[in-house]
Amino acid sequence: MKRRIRIILITFLTIVAIAIGGFFLYTSNYYRADAAAVSILSDENVQHEDGMWVFYPDVDVDQKVGLIFYPGGKVEETAYAPLLAKLTEKGITSVLIEMPFHLAIFHIDGADDVYEKFPEIDHWFLAGHSLGGAMASSYASEHEDQLSGLILLGAYPTDELMIPTIAIYGSEDQVLDKEKLKVVENRIEITGGNHAGFGNYGEQKGDGTAQITNDQQQELTVEHIVTFIESATGISFNE
């Protein structure tokens, strides 16, 4: 009897060990931010604090609008630095959340850590790319009273939402299930863009080939985000 129990216990522990090893192997293989993205982090307006990267706008363009960003699955969060830096130039305080194992599913409530740190912000928007967008949608569905809108990049909502929502995606995106975007009334297709072009982390497996540069895709994305925020808040952004 004891021998049988010992065999069952050893078998169970072996299975657990293999599962844990497989998980860490899976999560250790993620997309890294490129050199251009990393270089932005040394800017004086960018600060790393309490598990988040904060991109502060210059005082003369600050619109008292904040954007919290959830990165895509298995993508180093700093790969989105170029996109958020462009948003900051428009006067938007942008907060990039670090995710455990680079998976937003493990920190869906990451936005909760942000609000109290920035009491000067009048309007908060939540944005996310790919898996980060899906998790942002899940969070937004339960915190609509704290948000002025949801921004999905290469992502579709997982829940029914009552707050203003925009979905932006690339025409060459081969990762996103575009059929699931039909539930979003405000959909913007970026001609020539793909799934990975919202960040700076190289080519993504299964994605289409972009016909425009990452910089071009991100510039267009920022234009659409600013227009969306203006519509949701009535604020007129400085150009």
C-alpha cells in the first residue's frame, strides 16, 4: 500500500514539475523591444516606478488626460515606448503597465494601481494591444465609472461595453480574428498596417507583411486615438 502511494506521489510531483518547467519555458520565449524603443526610456520625461513606465507630457501641452496601456501577450512592455511617446507629445500622460510573465491575463487589474498616483488627471482611457486589449476590455466592463473610453489595438472586446470604444487594426493583420470586431461600431482599419506594427518588437509569427513602417502605423494610430479622445471628452488637442 505504501509503495503504491509512493508511486502515485512521485508521478504527481513529476507531472507538476514538467508543467511548471513547460510554463517557464513558454513565458521565457517572448518578443523583445528593439533598440529604438529602448532608447526612448532614457528621456527625461519617462520614469519607471512601481511596476509601470510613465510618459509625462511637457507642461505646455498637458491636457490632463491619462491613458493606461496593457501590452500584448509575450511582448516586452517597453516595445510600446515609441507609440506612447507619440501620444505624450499630444499632451496625454501615458502609463505602460508591466505584466507578470509578459501576459496581461495575470494582472488584469493593473489599472487599479494608477489612478491615485495621478489626481490631476481629469479623464482616463484604457488601451491595450492584442491579448492586452482583450484584458483591458475585461477590466473596462467592470470599471466603466472610472474610464472615459476603451482603445483596442489589434484586439476585440471580450465583454459588452457601455463606454465609448474604438478598435484600430491593420489591413495586413493575420493574427487578429477580424470577424469578432463586428461588435465594435467604431472600427478603424490602417491600410498597410499589420498586427506587430503597433509596437517595436520585430516580426510576429503568423502575421501579415506590413506595407508601411512601424513609425507610420503608430503615427496614424495616434491620430485616430486623439480624434477618439477629443470626441469622448470635448477637449481640443494642441497640434
